[in-house]
Amino acid sequence: MFSLEGRKALVVGVANEHSIAWGCATALKAQGADLAITYLNAKAEPFVRPLAETAGAEIVLPLDVSRAGEMEAVFDAVRDRWGRLDILLHSIAFAPRQDLHGRVVDCSAEGFAQAMDISVHSFLRMIRLAEPLMTDGGTCLSVSFFGSERVVRHYNMMGPVKAALESVVRYAAAELGEKGITVHALSPGPLKTRAASGIDHFDELLDAASARAPTHHLATIEDVGAMAAFLASREARNQTGGIHAIDGGFSITA
Ligand code: NAD
């Protein structure tokens, strides 16, 4: 129904073939987009580079958002190679283990600031660098979770962090709408990924999700990718600022 033929997409957050970002990269590619893919550091590169090559990525570069200059270098490469950008996917999050596993009430100022910087403010920095390259409009996507809205056991400090991310989505959408730049959060139910393994008792979350969701199916990275690809299409250009649940209906149940 829709095509992303010739659209230029920067995908940040692929760690391995289970990553939500990888599900999105393959869906964007399948609809015709050209890809730039980043990896965290030299340790991650051997896992990510072969995937990027499979997807025919035209730009493959390191990006640790907490390292000065790396984000600018990625956007410089995008500008030099493509002269523009149409799609930005920010699919990253981080919280220090000790803070993540404790009560929200007890989390340290340093840990909270680091989690907010890597998981939220980095999205704003990316949008700011993408804006001048999105000359024909564009789509900026991040990835959130229902723990932003309701207290989900063991999700702990990532709840307030994702709440901030979702608010950033709304403000950025309001500020950039007149330029034809749309901003969204994808909000999948729990999925087995590396990041998820950092959450205590994650299996309980998976069991609860499939038991309570009306469809009784867990979200897959393909489900998330399909939504990302649609939101990135011209057909979705009048939708912005939304938090899109991809959770088998879990979030509508009491
Ligand atoms: P993942 O481990 O595959 O991806 C997390 C990514 O974050 C990795 O690629 C990692 O390199 C990157 N990252 C961490 N710190 C970084 C930094 N300083 N600079 C650059 N990149 C950094 O796990 P995932 O589940 O695919 O996570 C992607 C996003 O989806 C996260 O925002 C996560 O909170 C969100 N999410 C996950 C689930 C789930 O159940 N897995 C559900 C809802 C939302």
C-alpha cells in the first residue's frame, strides 16, 4: 500500500538480530528505504556490522551518545552521502544496574541523570541534528513502554524515564509539525532482547503480557517494524505526537 522507495533512514539501536531496531531496519528496507545503521562501540561492531551488510546499509558507523562528537560525525556522514534524511529511529535506553533494580524513591541523582541523558535527551539531540536534513519533511521515532503510564513491577526508574520520553515526543511533534516533520513513540509490549534482560523478573512480565493481552500474542520485532515503516510513509504524514501501542491490546485492559 505504501512505499519508502528512495527514502533515507538512520537507525540507531541495533545490538543484535533480536533488537527492536533490527526489526524496524528490516521493515524499512523491505519497503524500499536506504539505511544508515550505527553500533555502540568496537565490542558491538562484530554483531552489528554483518547485519548492516545483510540489509545493504550504505553508512555503518559507531555511535555512543555519551561520547562527544560521535553523533555529529554520524549526521555529517549522512549529509555527505545523502544530502538529506527522511527517517530517524532512536531505539536506545540505558539505566545503571543498581538504580534500575532498586526502588524509584532510592535511585541516585547520577543514575537518574545518566538514564535520562542516554534514553531521552539523546533523542532531542538527534532530532536537532536531523531537522536541517529533513528538507522534505520527515519522521522521527523512538521506542517507549507502558511502564511510563502505569506502575509495572520491576520496571522501576525506567517508568519515569519513558514518561519523559513520551512528553518529549509530544513537544517535539508540536514544534516541528509545520516543517512536515512528524514525531512518534512506538510502544511495544515486552520482548526478549538484551536490554530487557536487565529488568528483574522479566519472564513474569512476558507471562503477564501474553495472559492479559486480548490477542494473547506477545509483540514481535516484525510487528514493531511494520508500524515504524507505516509511520515513516507519506500516507501517515498527518499523524504526529502519538504513542503507538503494539501490545496485543494489553494496555486497554484493566
Ligand atoms: P537492545 O538491547 O537490542 O537495544 C538497546 C540498544 O541501546 C542497544 O543497541 C545499545 O547499544 C543501545 N544503547 C545503550 N546505551 C547507548 C549509548 N550510550 N549510545 C548509543 N546506544 C546505546 O534492546 P531493545 O529492547 O531492542 O531496546 C530498544 C528500545 O526499546 C529501548 O528504548 C527499550 O527501552 C525499548 N523497549 C523495549 C522493550 C522490550 O521489552 N524489549 C519494550 C518496550 C520498549
